[in-house]
Amino acid sequence: FEPDLTQVFGKQKLRLLVLGEDDNWTGNDQLYTALSRSDTNIAVAIDLKSKNIGVLSIPRDLWMDIPKVGYGKLNEAIADGGPERTEATLVKNLGTPAFDYYMVLKIDATKNIVDAIGGLDVNVEKDMDYDDSWGHFHVHLKKGYQHLNGDETVGYIRYRHDEEGDFGRMRRQRQVMQVLAARLKDPSIALHVPQLLSIVVKNVRTNMPYDKMVELALALRDITPQMVHTSEVPSDIGFTDGQSVLYLQPQAAAQIVHKYLVVGFDGSFDPSTVRVKVENGSGRPGAAAAMADALRQKGFTVIETG
């Protein structure tokens, strides 16, 4: 039996705010969760009829106007006022639609889910070696296809100690999400359902009713990678008050938010989701601008010419 999601939720589009909380540690090496920041911020829009899904990564270091607080990094919002404050921040600064539900995942959620299904086969994109004893974060991985356990998977998606920083981390998060989604479709996973549900209950804080969460999972079990569309909010590196931050690219961000969270996907190719930079190497002045105009008329998003 597959539930009709449009009847379950009473609408055609469902929008979820998915946040991954970081751990804090005291000087005495004790774990505490007060004032934890959001290590991961992902906006998800699900077309409940076509089952196409838009997944939009939002950098944690975006410099934003946090309601009732003032300017700060996006990841501070959850510590200031919970997931509702993060949502209010995104609505105010990015113009996102209101979210129907939020899901806040502890770090152990990913670790325990991966371990419960026997690990993941991941194409590790580069060598990674980093130790942070204070933050209890250690990653030692070699480039290439590897079978990762829970701890290794968490290390892979949290790693940001290279020239890409948060941009690379967001890409790897989306990569692992797709690998995990494909793994969960394996018929053998049915044997692990009770354990997986227990992990979700213990490690995910959400305002979505449990019965709706189960029906959503059942109805989406047959989605294919082609039905999941991923991107990230475009930003530029900058500095303020002596700290490194990211600044929104307002026009490009507005276009991507509108496409991924408002318009959505129906399975056909949409040129507006392709961001193009046009560079003139022809020696003819004006050629880049002419090409940019032609691409815009076809619906592509031109972000820069030069």
C-alpha cells in the first residue's frame, strides 16, 4: 500500500528545513547540547504528486540579519531561537517560502543510520587527514571508492579543511545523501526497519507527526536519482569584524531559491537551473554580451560575463 501524499499532507508541495546540529564539549570533556549551532542547513521541497525533490544546501557561514538578534552567521540562529529562528532568518534574508516542518539531526543520527545498514560505498574525492581533539573530530581517508562506517561517513561530510572549505563540504553532503538514498532502496533494508525507526526517534527532533513521517518514507521509497535535484545558495567569500564569512549573491540566490523551493521540478529539463559564466576568447568585443543575451532568451541563468 502506497499512501497518496497529497491527501496525507493536504497540499501538493511539502517544504522541509533539515538542520544538522554540531556537538559542544566542555573543558572537562563532557558533551553538552546547549547553544549548539547548525553544522548543516538544507532546504527540501517535495512535489508530492510527481515525487520530484529539490535539495538546496545553504552555507552555514552566510552573513545574515537574524531576527531579534542582528547580523551573524546563519549557523548561530538555531542557538539563538531554535529551528524556528533559522527558518525566520531564511525567510527574511533569502525570501524562502515558509517551511511546513523542520527536522534537526544530531551528529549521531547519520553515524548510527550508516552503521545500522552496514556502511556505505562512497567515492572519496580526495585524501583527508585532520585531527581536532577539542572538537572530537578525526578524519583519515584516502581518495577512491571505499566502504565507510558511520564515523568515517560523518568525517567525510564534515571535512572542510581544504581550499574549498564549506563549498566542498556541502557538495559531499549531497553526494552522501544520494548514496544513502540509493542504499535504503535495497530490499535487504527491510530487515533493518525497526532499528532505523528507533534511530530516527532518538536522534531526530521534528515537528512532523510520526505517522506522517512514516507515510512520507513509504511513498518516497521508489524515487530515482534523476528525481532528486540538488544545488546550493551562491555566495562570495568576505570578511567582517575580523572573521571570515560568506555574502549572498542576491540575484543568483533569488533565482535558485525560486526554482528549487517555489517552482519545483516536473521531470523535464529546466534551463533556469543552469548557471553560466560567459568568457570572450574570440577577440571580438561584445561577443560575450551577445552570447549571454542569447542564453538568457533560452532561459539559462547567466551569472557573469567577461
